Amino acid sequence: MNYFPILIGIGIGAIISLIAVRINKSHKAEIERRRVEILGKGEKEARELLKKAESQRENIKKFAQEENDHLEKQLESLKNTLSFKGNLLTKKEKRNENQTAIINQIKAEIRKAQQETKEAEEQIVEQLKSKTKLDIEEAKKTILKDFDKDLEVEHANLMQKVEEETCEEAPTIAKNLLKGVIQRITSASSVDKQTTSVTIKNDKFKGLLIGKNGKNIEYLESLLPDMDVIFNIEPNLVYIAGLNLANRVAAKKAISSLHKEKRAFDHDKIKKVVEKAKDEVSHDIEKAGREAVKKAKIQGDIPEELIMLIGKLKYRTSFGQNVLQHSIEMAGAASILAAEIGADIEKAKTAAFFHDIGKAIDHDVGGSHDQLSKEILEKHNFDADIVHAAYAHHDAEPQRTPEAMIVKAADAISAGRPGARQESLTNYLERIQKLEETVKDFEGVKKVFAISAGREVRMMVDEEEINDKGIVELATKAAKKIEEELTYPGKIKVNVIRTTKSIDFAK
């Protein structure tokens, strides 16, 4: 029997078994390694997901807290508004009650007078009938003429009484109305300093912007009229100055774009960035116009041309006050005043909103802004009352309607509130000097002083030329002359001072 093949088979089997065991161990090790790797990866991903979820939770919590704070502020504002309206309503009801009581009293007096007249008429008729033997109709005709005269006198007296009582209450009522409007104007003042600056990194850019022989800066300024670029006021700043705020903003955008260039630029590049800046400003003007109409709640379809004019007011200031913000404020103030006195709310609001629309083009075409506002509104077929109210806000013509008076009052409120406007030292000195010159030429005036930033003018007079009665007349004449020759917000106090002194010497 040959055992050799058997031994060989056994050996091969052992080898195969050994290999199989080793492969099995290696496979298990690989499986274990992969299992550990997968578990580690899963744990890492789980930690990242947990961290991300925690971050999201914090963000949601923060957002919810901010939203809750915002809602609480809105609720507090709503409470204040409701409280303010409640106070106004209470005052209005009290005022109405007083007026109703006055009217009822007058009616009672009228009824009493009518009854007394009737009784007196019957007595006189009977007396005439018994003494003159006239019939009733003839007696009535005889005495009615006298009674008509008496009734006219009585009626005139009652009307005068009502007028006097109304005049006494009118200032208090007007002050309460204006205080309510002023308290509700809470927007911050928008003040422009007439300069715009661009921060630069180094002086090399200044040389590139100026160009050879100043050609680049001359070309840039020619593309944007009424605008000057000023260098070397401060090391890292370039200033853009000029009256046209829109061009200044476009210049700032253009210079900022050129500042990003890493090499020299030519006229084509300058023209390209300026045109792009103008397009951005134009888009901003259109957007500002539409937003302003929405904020002011102006009714009706506003033409595209008028939208652009409204938007241009964003780039127009008056004594530092932004004209567009001023117009929106006025629309709100006019609405409140119109509602309080029973005027046409839409007419007052619309006229107030468009009263300064002429300022959008006065730098380009010249002329007074109120006259230009009138022409623009007439061109777009606005109601005649709206045109009149907008045009008359600077007394270009007498105010004929309540809405016109409301626009003038709203203009004074918005322009005259503290912090709304600023003026340069030169303009201030010119205004003060003009005020003093207006009243110094009256006979008997020795010295004139404008004080309190032009809100009061004091006139020192010669006591020998003007007596105590004369100073009253002089104050009236001076106030009238100021009203006719000067334009100013609010009012100016005229204070005429006469002093008397006596000098003697002891010898």
C-alpha cells in the first residue's frame, strides 16, 4: 500500500486549512477595522450634526428673542400711540362739549328772545288795537318794522359773543393741535455737509486720478457738472464738493471704482465707471421716489416722470435738511391737522407732499421752487385746490383754503423743529445783518441788535425824538417791514427800547 499520496493529501489539506484560518483571521481583522472606522466616522458625523443642531438652536433662540423684543417694542409703541390718541380724543370731546354748551346757551337765549318778542308783540298789538282801533294785521305791520331792527341788533350781539368766545379758545385749541402733531414727528434730522469724501490707501492713486497735466481729473469733472474734486486736505481722503448732491454721489462711486484699478486708467475707463455710477444713482432715485409715495400714502397713479422728480429730492437739501424726508414728514403732519379740523385729508396730504417738488429742478432751470412746483403740478393735471395749497406755502399768494393754511403750518413744523436744519456761518451772518439793516433806518433809531439767532431784534431809540407812545407805533411798523421784506421760519420778536436818564452836577 502506497502511503505517499495520502501523506501528500494530508499535507496539502493542512496547508489549505492553515491558509484558510489565516485568511479568516485577516478577514475578521479587516472587518473589525472597517467597523471601528465606520463607528468613528459615524460618531464624528453625529458630533458635527449635534454641534450644528445646537448652533441652529441657539440661532433660533436668539432670533426668537430678538423677534420677541421687537414685538414688545411695537406693542409699547402701539400703547403710547393709543394713549396719545385717547388723550387727543378726550380733549376733543371736552372741547366739543364746551362748544355744544355754548351753542345750546345761545339757542336758549334766542328762544327766550323770540318768546319775549312774541309776548311784547301781542301786548303792543292789543294796546294799539284798543287805542287806535286798528285791526290785528295793521297793528302787526306797524310794529314789525321796529321789532326787525331790535332783532337785527340782538342777532349781531349774539354773533359777536360767539366770535369773541371762539377767538378766546382758538389759540389754545390750535396749540393743542400743533403739539400733538409735533410730538408724533420722531424722524431723525437728515443733515448734509455739502461735501462727500473717498478714503484712499496711498497718494499714488491721487496721481493716477489727476493724470498727466491734470487731464484725467478735468475729464472726470466735465462728465459730472457742478462738482469739484479736492485733494490734499487730508492725506488719505479725496473730497468731492458741489451743490448737486446726486453728481457728488455719482462721483464718489466712480472714484471708488477707479481706486480698485491696479494700473493706470484712460478716458474710456473713466467714462465707463462714470456712466455706471450715474445708472446706479438713477436707479436709486427711482426707488426712492416709489418708496416715498408709499410712505406718504399718496393716492392715485403717479406718472413715471413725477416719480423720478420725487426721487431726486433725496439728493436735495435745504439748510442741511433732506427735502424728500421733509416732504414725507409734511404729508403726515398735514394729514393729522386736516383730520383734526375737518379739512380734506387727501388734498392737504398731497399738497404738502408735493409742495417742494420744484426743488428737484431749480438748480437746472432756475426760478423759485414754489413757482416751479405750481407749474409741475399743473402739467400733471392736479386738482386746483392742491396746486394752490402747494404754491401758497411761502405766501406767493394768500392762502384761500384750509388745506393751504395746513400746508404752511406743516412746513413750519417740519422745518422749524430743533435739529431739523443747519446753516453755514456765512449764511447765518448774512441773515443777521439783513435783519438789522431792515429796521435800522427808521427815524429816531440809534442802534439795532439781532439776538437769539435772529429770533429777536432790539431797537434802541433816541428818547428825545420818540416818546412812549411812539415806540408802540415803531414796533408795529418794524414788524410789518420785516414780514414784507424777509423770509424766515417761525416768528421774530421786535423789541423797541427807550430809556430816560437825567444828569446834573453838584458844585
